Amino acid sequence: EDKVVQSPLSLVVHEGDTVTLNCSYEVTNFRSLLWYKQEKKAPTFLFMLTSSGIEKKSGRLSSILDKKELFSILNITATQTGDSAVYLCAPNTNAGKSTFGDGTTLTVKP
Amino acid sequence: DTGVSQDPRHKITKRGQNVTFRCDPISEHNRLYWYRQTLGQGPEFLTYFQNEAQLEKSRLLSDRFSAERPKGSFSTLEIQRTEQGDSAMYLCASSDSREGRYGYTFGSGTRLTVV
């Protein structure tokens, strides 16, 4: 059975701090890994990673995948209160199905 | 196109009743997914369609759950004889596999409360 473990479960930081969120996975027929941000509604897509070692960046967010170690990290630099959310990791199979982790709840205090 | 639409947004039902939810995906997306999410958990896969074909259904899904996607457009998810454990947010998502983009676009969800 496919398995996704995210850590830490929750994190409280102050504005300006840098955070690293972790995701480890065991998925059959792995194709890509996706990161989502979920506030008080449905998840919104952040990144899709398909190749090891190639960093994807979007503003203050960046992510990288290690397909050998079955691991991905999401970094957020200079955090802002608007970054407060649940961050979900979701490995995706060749069939297009995603298995979601339970997320990391990030709280950024002013 | 305004994204993925789900209806209703909220549903309260008595235990034992049947409920049906609707999802309208992004029109050019050929894949449609149903997930269920409870508080503190990530979305849990229920089933997915490519065009009108239902390609996979979770083994966790009991026979009380059924989904359809006639004509490969909108989809419905029906839960028969609802139980309190069915209370959750039901999320629909769509994607376009033909462009190799597997990122989902989620709808706002239908929150089901079984009393």
C-alpha cells in the first residue's frame, strides 16, 4: 500500500524565519511528486517535481526531490503570516492518482 | 471556465438517507477525481475517471458509494444509507493528463454532516 509521511506535523515560527518541510514516500509506479497549500478550503497546487536534484522555485518557496531516497523537501524563506496553512505532499503515479500525506500545519506569527 | 465546481457546498442529512453530490470539472480536463478529507488528515482517494471510464476505485470504499461520469463531463458521487462515519469534506479535482500535467485543480468541496 502506498505510504506518505510528512514531518513535522506542525510548526510555529515568527515572520522572517525560514522553514523546511519534509515528505517521505513509498509509492508503486511513481511518476512525480506534488506539493499543495491548503488554507480554509481546498488545496491549491504549488509544485510538481519529476526529476531528482532539480530545484523548483516560486518566489520564496522552493522544493527539491530525491528519487533515490524517496524524499522531498519544501523550503519557505522569509515567512509571512500569509504562509500559514497546511502543506500537503502528494506522490503521483503513472495512472495520475495521488496519495496525500496528512500535511504539515505551519503557523507564522507576526 | 471558472474552475472546478461542486454542488452543494454543504449537506446535512439524517443517518440512513441517501445523498448525491455533483462535480463539474474544468471543461478541457479529461481526468476527474473524488477524494474525502476529515479534520487533521490529508485527502483520501476514493475514485477517478478518465473521460467516462472509471479506472480505479479505492478498496476502502464500501458498496454504499458509487460514482458516475456520464459523457465524460460532470460527475456524481452517491452515498447510500449514510452513516455518521461518512461525515467529511468530499473533494473533487480534475487534471489534464494529455499535457503531462498531473497537478490537480480542486473544487471547493462538499461538506457532509450525517446526524
